[in-house]
Amino acid sequence: MEEIKFNQEFEGINRSLVIQFFAYLKTNKYSYSMHTHCISTLKTFFETGILNHWFKIEPALVRPEDWLKKTKRLPRFIPEEVMTQLIQHLDNLPESVMRMVLVNIECGFRVGELIRLKLDCLKSDGKGGWHIQYQMYKMNKEHTKPISNELAKVIQEQQAYIKQLFGNDFSYLFCGRTRGYTKGQYKGVFIGVKQIMSAQAFSRHLNALAQRFQIKDKSGKVWNFQSHQFRHTVGTRMINAGVPQHIIQRYLGHESPEMTMVYAHIHDDTLKKEIEKYHESKVVNFQGESVELDSTILSSNDDLEWFKKNVQARALEHGYCARPKLLGDCDIPGFDGCYNCPHWRTNKNFLPILKDTLERTNSVLEKARNCGWQLQVNKNTPIKENLEKVIKTLEADND
């Protein structure tokens, strides 16, 4: 093989050839990670060669637009018709597994958090209520969330079950089973052992139940349960119940609002209610100008379907996003960016949150001016001005 000389020119290595190579990658239907790896490796090779004077080639052969855009996955929630069937047949699971499912239906734990719940995870708030304490799987820190009194009783039953089996020799709320357990058996013998249940075993119990009782979705397909679906279901249900996103973020233990946004797709019934609510009162944009939603949206299911397909229906803690889908996914980070966005809508129902945000923004501006932080002043001044316009218009509507 001929040795490559320093500063040797690579004839034919040009942008056109690189584009052909990227087209070839797409024909192989590589995964997103593999596709990204190939492009990144080629870019690194070119940059390293130029830096070390190994060869001469055109500059910028690999460009930012060459990377694939990662498709945002919609939440993998369990449809309500499937959840109804699951609850109907829950008592056919071993009691320990049934309690495990009940905990996750309400709490939406990551499976690693669920199977590692401590035996003493149940805590009283001293006022007749309860919360559950757990170790956050991703962030490796302790977290708590409130639970219903009914779920507290379920956990107490499970605590008694574990203590009866192992006394004080097992520190987890849920345990695995002995290998002698018959596959496909439900309420039969479940012989617990001193080990946590694996995530795979938890899903196997649910899918065996689905097969036995033919738990199906609307398409008639037997549902394939995955442990993380319960977490997505809790998040989606909370959004559709009108729970503000910052509350959901705290409940699910998300570090950023962007993590919670995946659940913010409004479903049919909630979407219709949201539209009706906005027709009942004045709706304003980020400039405080009144805007109207097309009244025909509510005239038929076809119109509602049009709205769903053409508008990114997202519930926000401070209003509503009306960004057309043809513009692609919103790339504005956080919620403060909405105050400068023409697609943001709000009404008088959100006045308390808007006033609180204005107060916080004024505090930030005061500190930024005192410290000479001009970048922060420039960033927050438009937000302050727009909030003042919106609040003034909505308060006038209240009067």
C-alpha cells in the first residue's frame, strides 16, 4: 500500500462525494445512533487530517445540516380502554404483583425506582395524609411524592406480607419469586425469595395476564405491556386533567420543563374542553392583542380532527401553544420564551401565574441593572414589557 505523504491532495474528495456518501447511508436504513456515528467519524477524520497536515481537502466537507434530526417520541401511554381491562383483571395476578401494579398506576415510577422501593418507604405527613419516599433512579437523589390514603393501605398490606415472609431480613417492599413458579399461573403459588423482582419479570407477569384475558387496544391487538408505559400514562393523565406542567415536573422528578413537555399533547376530550374554555373568555397573544379561534373548530368531529392535525396542541402552565404543525416542533427552551412567541395564547384563567412571572422578571431585571449584566437586561426587558401588556388587557377584560 502506498504511504500517504504529508500534505498529499486527495483528488475527488469534495462536497459532492460526501453528499453521495450520506445518501448511501440513508439507503441502508441505519439507526439514528449508527447514522450519527458514521457522520461524526468522517468529520473527525477530515479534521484530524487537516490539523496534522496529512492531506489537503476542501474545507467544511461535513456541515451541521448533514446530521439527522432526532424524531421526538410521543409518550408511550397505556390507552384508557386497555387500562380499564387491566384493572378488571388485576386480582388474577399474584397479590404482591397486583400491589406493585397499583403503586405504579398511581405514582408512575421508573421501573428501577419501583423494584427498589424500600420497605419503610411509606411516610405520614402528620396531617392524616401520606407520601412515598424513594431514590430517584436517574438523578441518584432522594425524592418524595404524595399518595392517596387508598394506596397507603395497599403499601401497608405489602409491608405486612414482606415481614411475614422474611421478618426483618429483607429491606425492600417488593420481592422476586422462586424459580419453581409455574409459567402462566396467576393467583396460584407465589413463593417469595430475598431478592428484588427484575424489570423483565414484572413485564412478563403483565403480558401473561394480557394474553390470558385478551387485553386489547381499539385496533383489536393484544396489548404489550412495558414498565415505563405507566410513567407516561401518569404524566399524560395529569396533563389531560389540567394539572400545570411545573406541578407534573415536580411530581415525576424531572430536572427540566423540557422533560415534562413530552406529555403535553392534549387528547380529544381535553382538547375540545380547552377550546371551549378559550371561547368563553378573551384570548390574547404575547403582545396583549385579542385573538380568536375559528368558531367552526367545534362544529364537528372533522373540524376537531383538522385542528389536531394542523396545530401542535400543547397545554402550558401559563396558557396554550397554537403553533402550526407545518412549522415543525417548537425549539423554544423553557416557558419564558413563550412570552416573545407569536404562537402563545393565554386568558384570564392564568393571571395569577402571569403576575407571579412579572414580579420574578422585575426582580431579575433590578439585580441585572445593579450588577451591570446587560445581557440579562436585554433578555428580560422584552419579557417584562409583553407581560405588562398581556396582564393589562386581561385585567381590563375582568373589569
